[in-house]
Amino acid sequence: MRTQLTSLFTTLNTTELENLTREIKETVATGIQVKNVKPVFTAANLWNIHNMRRERTSRRYM
């Protein structure tokens, strides 16, 4: 059994730590058109949900 632990991460000096924790100002993307289209819920979707439920319950009692 190994008694020594090898570190996966190297030690960071103060300048590297400062660079990692520095706050970056973000900008909001403009000119993007987002389509808010809801999917159509059809009778086929309802039948599929109902059919999947029936299969699950029948498998449970086998």
C-alpha cells in the first residue's frame, strides 16, 4: 500500500492565484433573436405517455 500521496495539482504562487480569482466584467450579448416557441403537445404525445406508463406497471408485477 502506498504511504505517499502525490498531489494532482501544483502549488500556485500569489500572482497565479490573483489571476484566477480576478473579477471579469461581462457584457450582455446584443442583437440575438431568441425564439420562444413552445412545442405542440399532440394526442400522439399523450398516447405515448399513457402507453409508457402501462408498460412500466405491467413489468412491475411480472
